[in-house]
Amino acid sequence: MGEWSDYFEDFPEENPANWVKENPVNGVFATIIREQEKGKLRLKKNAELNTMIAKAKRETKARSLLVVENCPQCGLKELNTYKITESFYLCECQECGIYGNGKTHEQALARTQDALGEGLDWRAR
Ligand SMILES: [Zn+2]
């Protein structure tokens, strides 16, 4: 597990112990680690791992798209809301990158509005 320890030292925000509870989107990463521990996957590089995480997140989002609305920041109808679980909603603007999450659609939208002007971009996380 040396590789994983090194990885988590560099990217503590990716450690499943830190975030599975608060962000189920990232739960896909925990699955990847379990599969790797069982020997089903061999990951050589962080780049390869990051590609897998990005792919898993994309697939989760594709399954979970709830509605597309007008973005509070850029005004374009590019704000995707994903219902990842019954109590985890995620808003992400496909144009300007602003985002927010919450236990309800309303809360996720409100947090997205609260982030106006903060320069957030979910693609840069
Ligand atoms: Zn926007």
C-alpha cells in the first residue's frame, strides 16, 4: 500500500477516509481501491488513477442528471443538477464552472448562489 500512502499524502482530499461520507460522488474511488486491493486492477501511475476517477465520476453524473437550469453566475442554461443519492445533490455549471452541493436540490442551488464571484471551477478541483 506504499503507493496509496504516497498518493494520499500528496492529495489528502482524495483519501476516501476523508470524504466518502460528505461526497458520495467520490465513493467511486473507494470502489477502485477495493478492486485494486483484491488484485483485480493494477495501477501504475497517478495519471492512470486520475483518469479512472474522472471516468467514474463522469459515468455517475451521466446516470444522475436531474435538471438543467439557468446558471446564477453566467446566466446561461448550463447549470446541471445531479441527484447522486436521495440526500446528495450537486450543481455544476458546464460553462463557467461554479458549483455547490447539498442535501436537497434547493440547498445545492443556494450554495451555488452563495459561491458567486468566488471563482470556483469544478473542473479544476
Ligand atoms: Zn455558469
